[in-house]
Amino acid sequence: MTKKVIKSINPFDNSIIGELESSSKQDIIDAYLKSKETFKSWKQVAFESRSKYLLDIKKVLKEKLEEVAKLQSMEMGKLISESISECNAMLSYLEDFSTNFQNVLDSKVIDKFENYQTEIHYEPFGVCAVIAPWNYPCAQLFKGVIQAILSGNTVIFKHSEECILTSKLIQDIFDSSSLPKGVFISIYGDKEEAKILLDQDINFISFTGSTAVGEIIYKTAAAKFIPTIIETGGSSPAIVYPDVDITQTCKSIYKERFSNCGQICCALKRLIVHQDIFDQVVAELVNIAKKQKLGNQLDKDTTASPLASKKQLEILNTQVLDAIEKGAKVEVGGEIDTNFKGCFYKPTILTNVNAKMKVLSEELFGPVLPIIKFKTDKEAIDIANDTEYGLSAFVYTNDLKKAEMISKEIKAGHISINGSRYVSNNLPFGGYKKSGISRRGGEAGFYNYSQIKVIAKPI
């Protein structure tokens, strides 16, 4: 039987970079059986020893960093500077989790009585299926996998077909390290191969992707009665008050919205601006957008790269056209850039938007920012919470008491005040509402990848 072949496309010019055969059903079954068998020995390995294997992976990744960064930029359109930064962050990720969390899963004595004590022990689940998206090929892989492995689980990993060559290269990095074979196994394909993987007798599912697919994953896990970590979409609001430095604030807003060509789940996606400074903020953001240089993502002077694929370009264009038809005003951009062969959309600022438009009711994954006007705190909070998502949010004001009050009212997993970072290795990451279930990162991630056992014993 002829295997399905997936072609890797460079979104800069829609040229073919390479191709890879999808995993067959038997490949996936074999991967599961290997992972299940390996788990028997891997779960017995101490955290300290697991950490040494992960540090060896870090060493190999560091040697291959430029190769990984260039390939993932070519596959999904990410600026090469952003790609290098992402890969370097994963070196830090491997280092931090391997060295700074050595005792997190140690057994703990909770109560001591006259003749007995109670303890908490943390044990791995078994075989984890990890499914990751294309927007951060290197980071999504490592953030979905490393805590699972360090917690004693084995992993079968499936990346998006949009970055299949990067996925294969990182599998080669794992294979080149000292990590025992079978602890981490990649399969390749699209939703068909993902379904075959999830049909196996797996013990845990970790998924990052769209809310629609996340709902399917959640139902699959429920039918199997197994735990999940699910991180899905976002439509993150930002509320801006009149007391800010408009120039500096707009620089922060633009970065939070347009980095990675706007293709970030937790990116700023709805800007809610006080009426007193609305026109000034719009003008400043339009000015920044007009200065961007669209071009090849591998060129160092490019500041605005292509979207990841034709599919993403079409979805974004449909959302903007819907807004325009319903009365939105295009302040800048608002169309596909036909000067390129690839998947380029002009950096876009929209005003006069309302909740009936797709740019507000759906997740925006691209370089488009709708801006809404508000008068009162209550109005701003109501607009911010008027979404099925709850991944992150932003508040800009010099009144920190007000910022904290607003932050407590917004239903989201992460709040940034005046551009402060809410993502680090030490922090849990995940959202409210339809933005996800459970958390990765920090101590919480280790606990979520572990079963908790209580033992009461005599002393």
C-alpha cells in the first residue's frame, strides 16, 4: 500500500521545501507498543537520572540550533530572529526543568501521628499522546513533552503537518542523544494519523491547538476516562487608560499583537481603548504598521513575515472581509499583499468594530488588530469578558490599584499589566473557559503529568 506523502511548503513563495511520508497505521501501533514497553523501565529511573538525559538533549539541540531555527522559519514563515530566540528559549527550558525542579516530585510526609504517618507520592501515568500545533514548532514540542518525560511518562508525539520537517529534525536530535529509545517517539501525519494514535490504549493526552479540535480531544479523553492537558484558542483583550505614555504603550501593544505575524494563542487580539485617547492610540499604531517591511522571513531586515499557510491566509482574509461588509473601518492594511507569491497579509488596524463581526467573535490568527472604544471601567470589563475564550489579557494604566482591580475581574489565565511578561518556565500556563483545561509549566505542570498516591504507614 502506497504511503501518504506530506509536502512541506515555504509560505514566503509557496515553494516546496521537502516531503515526508506519513506514519502508517502499523507504524503508529508499533510506536505505541514500543512506548508502552519502554515505560516499564523508564518509570523506575530517578528524576536526577532523567534530568541528565534531558541535559544531553539540550547539548545536541544547541549544536543544531541554527539548523532548527532556519528550517522552522522556512516551514511556517517565522522571522529568523524570532526563530533563533525561540530555540534559545528551549535551551533555557531544558536547563531549568532538569536542574531547578529536582525535588518537586519527591514523596512528602504530610501528617505524623503517634504510631503512623501519611505520605504523598507522585507516579507517572504511562504512555502520553502529545499533539502540538505549528505556530511555535520547537517550543510547542518541548513544552508539550519535557515535563511529561521528566515525570516518568513515555511520549508519542505528533506535530502539525505544517512543520513536519522540523518535527523530524527534532526527533533526530532526541535520537542522537543518550535518551533511551522509546521514551520519545514521533509519528507524522494529519488528523487521520492523530485519530489512530488516540485510538490506542494511551494513558494521557496533552493537546495544543484550536478550540474545535480541543473539544474533540476532550470527548476522546472522557470516553477513555483518562486525564488531559488542553490548551486551545484565545481572543485576549487589552484595556488602555488615558494616563499611559501613548508612544511606549503602543510599542508594547504592537509587539504583543503582531509578533510571530500575529499567530500566537495568547497574543493581544482585541484592543479596548478609553475614548479620551482613542484617536491618538489608533494614529500611533497605524504609524507603526506603516513602517513595517514585509519580506523573506530569513532576511534580517524583514519585520513582517508571511502567514504559515494559504489556509491561514484565507481564514484571516474572510474574517476581515466580513468585518468590512458589516461596517468596520480599515485604518491601514485590510488586504492580502499581492506583491508577493506567498501568504502575505498587510498589517491591519480596524475600528468601528462590533461583536457581530468575526474579528471579535472568532479567534484572530494573523496581523490584524480590531480596536474598540470604552467610557467606563464596567464597560471595559464587560467587553473584555465578552468572549468564549479566557487565555490571557492586558491592562495598561499607571494606576496600579486600578490595574489590579481590573485584572481580578477579567476571566483569563494570565494578566499582563503595562507589558509585564506572564510566561516563564516557573509559571503555570493555561486558560479559563474554552481556552483550555489544566496547566503546563512550573510545579503545576509536573503535578498534572503525575498521579498522586497517598500512603499511610506505621512508624
